[in-house]
Amino acid sequence: MYAVVETGGKQYKVQVGQTIEVDKLPLAVGEKVSLDKVLLVATDKGVKVGNPSVQGAKVEATVTLQDAYRKVLVFKYRAKKRYRRRSGHRQQFTRLRIDRIVA
């Protein structure tokens, strides 16, 4: 059994017991979250496709980590003009453990 959920403008294929990293959610570690925007649910009985989401379906998950990825350096320069700019960015994320798929 698996489902396709949308959160943070991105889609994820999830199964029970799997961990996924999504854009930061305003939750503390250990909190439960219910992802209601389920686009597809596949079971051994068949596949339910939403229009745009499956009615009554949800994916329950637990927050296991709040962290940030490694820093990505951005470097701009213009040759022969003494122009150099360096900046960095660390994208924050939330790691979720999928507990249950309700279809």
C-alpha cells in the first residue's frame, strides 16, 4: 500500500514506515501531523485517484527531526572588474516518519 501526498508544493510517494524530508513545518519533534492532501492511494484492492485529492484519505506521520541541509555557496563575479559576491543558503527541512495511511 502506498500513497502520493502533496506538501510544500511538492509531491511525495509514501509507504508506512518510510521517512521523508519535506519543507519545514511549524511543528516540534515528536508531534503528530496529518497530511490531508492525498492525490492517490494504491491498495491491493485497486487504485483511487483524486480529483484533485482523494475524499476522506489522509496520511498520519510523526515529526522525527527539524534541521537544515548543508550550506550551498553562491558565488558571483565579473571578470576583470573586481566584482565578487559570495553568499550561502541553508534550506530548513522537517523529517517525517509515516505511521498510517487512511483510505
